[in-house]
Amino acid sequence: MEVLFRSPLGALLAKPWVDQAGLFGLKRWYFSLSRLWAAANAAGDDTARFRDEIGAPVAAWPEPYLRSVLARNAGRKSAAEAVRVAWEASLFGDGPDDGGLLLDHRRRAAATRHLATRASFYPLLFPTRPPSARWEIDQPVRVEHHLGDAIARPESLYDVAVDADTVVASRPVMRDGLREYWLRAPTPAPRLRQRPGSEILYARVIEPADPAPHPTLIFGSGLCLEFELLAVARGPSARLADLGWRVVEPISPYHGLRAMPGRYGGKPFFAAGPTSSIDLISGQALESALLTAWCRRRFGGKVALAGISMTSFVAQQAASRCHLWPAEARPDGVMLISHSGRIEDVTFGGALAVTLGLDRALARAGWSREALARLSTLIDPAAEPALAPSNIVSVLGETDRWVPYDDGLAVAQQWRLPPANVFRYPLGHLGMPVQLTRDVAPFERLRQVLAGP
């Protein structure tokens, strides 16, 4: 992937047209296939339950075919789960090392085969394509009951103690000249403890093998991205490690190793809203504080936090609320990539949310734009950052309509970020990862920020 992005073909991918093509593919294939795949994961080999999980007209689907495709998916799911258990026991267990690198290869290969089973459900997209999600939107009255106190005092959602002693590091392995290991801890976020699958925090660390000091970058990922499940030779973090960064990759709630049972990776973030998005953003912000405290204790030196797309909202909250945390839990620098402003505007005006039908699902559940705006104060950026503006870097795509560019630029301006800290590219949302593989200037600027004046 890295070779592709850095090639001449990669230059064609870092263009505005990619967003529209991506929306078409997501709407027509990815989300519908993922919905069927998740229903199969919940149903096992029970065709009746599968039909019920889909909740759509399925009379045209022949029973023998359903039994066959469900059995295949169930077998791959079982194999992936078994290898994951063995991998985790090897890395974090007290016994002898049973080949963590080999087990990681097997875990990724088995997880990738299971993810790829989505393709088996392609014939089931006809004659009636299922909706992109089985909506589980919260009722406004229930949200008011559970979050009313936090709405009145948003800082209470982030004023939570973190304990670096709860973080456990796995055995290290060497891969392609880099040292790699995993971190695991109970989430410090009370609300995430109530989300099945997300009770435990996982993060992968990739660092140069040499003993020289390196700055640490905690780098969050985007919606539905699950790199830790893919059998890829090199992920994006390896490129940053080659440049001298120690990279910590937290796994976002509802994704990958933290996916909710019976849901595809990332789906709860939008389909179980609005509290699911609040819980992820506020909860991962607290997890970022925990990881920052652990990294500072373990390595010393400076620690930065970066987020792209979905996790840019996490990074914005860390920049907004870190004054509530002990000094060792506060990042020294923050990078916001493909970020925006008010979550209400992303929900009702962002191209991806509209394509998914999130705005319509919220309206059906009784949410007005005004009510959502009141609730979104829990995860909107503060009027002024708690971190010094000179320590915040903004990276934006000028044609981004998934996470509206204008609102992201408004945050950078309101926070008075120095001009040298604001990077703007003539591309959209999907082109940004390609651009950052080809142009590392924003990361070099972040390194300068950490080095100080």
C-alpha cells in the first residue's frame, strides 16, 4: 500500500474525485455487504436468526444457499477467534514465548479471511439491497436521563482519573527492522465499560530498534478502518517509524479487536447514536490521556497525539480538555487531520453521514437539529484550547465534504494556530492518507513543535 501511495499512481489518488467514487462504493457495496456479514456473525449457522437480524424482505433467498454461506462464514469466524486467543495468550501470558510474530501473522491472515467473507454475500444484495445499518438510535428522553448532568457540565465527562499502572505491555517482536509490541488495559472511560467489546483498551507500539531517544506519537485511525486485522506487509505507522517516530496505534472502540458482537467494525459509531459517538470520542480521549501518561513514564521525552477523520474529534477533545488531567497525561503537541467543527454540522451536512442516512435516522427517532446541537457540546471543540495554539497542527483537505473543510478551518482560525502549523491541500477526505504518505511535512512540523522554540 505504501509503495502504491508513493508511486505516480498515488498522485492520482490524492485528488478530489476519489471522494465521490468512494461514496458510491461505500453506499452500493461496502455498507450493505458489511450489514449482511455482521448479521451472519450474530446468527452463526441459524438461517432464521440471520433473516431476523437483517430485518428486510428475504423471501427470494434460497435456504440451501443461506446455509452454505453462513456455514462458511461461521467457520472462518471461529478460526479467527481461536488464533486471536492463542496470539493474546502468547503475548501477554506468563508462559514461554510461543512465537508471537508467527502467531500475529496467523491472526492477521485468519482475520483477513474472515473479513473477506463479505464477498460471499454479494448475491444477497439482490433483488432487495439491505439498508447500510440496523439503526439503534437512542431516544431523546433516555439520553437526557443518562447524560443530563454531563450536558449541564461537559467537563465532568472528561474529569476522570487515569492510572498508568493499569497498562500492561506485551513481549516485543522484531519485524522489518522495527520493534513491535502491544499494550492492554481496562478502559478508564466508565461509559465504554458498558459497551460490549470495548471494555479493554488495545494499542500497538512500533518503534525504531536503535536505543536513541525518539518522540512518541499516539496516532488514532478513521471510521471502519481496522489495520490490525489486515495481512498487510507494512502499515502507515511503519513509514513514520522509519522517520524516527515511536508510534502508538490505539484501537478505537467498536473497531477491530474491540468490535461489538454482531456489529461490523465502526458501525455502532453512527448506527447507535448519538450516545455511541459521544462515548467513543470522550472515551478515547480519556484513553489517550492514559496512554500519554504511560508513554511519558516508560520513555520520557515528548508525547504527541494525532487523529484523522473520526479520531480528529478525539484529538480536538484532548486539546480542549487536557487541563483536567494530571501533567503527565497531557500531550505536548496535537495534530488534527481532516478535522471539523461542530459534530451537529458533520451529522446533518457531512456527505458521508447524509449518504448513510444518519440525519434521517436521527429525525425518525425524534432528534431535531437543535436538540442534537445541545448534546454535541459534549464533544465539540472548546472555544479556546487548553493546549498552547503553537503546539497544535492542523491538516485539511480543501474539497473535503465528508468532514466539512470550512468548519475545520474555522476551528484553526478561532484557536489562532500559527500559519506555519496549518496545512491545506487541494484534495478531499479519502485523498488525505495518500497525501500524507507522499508528503511528510506536517509530521516534520509536529516534530519541530515538540522540540520547542
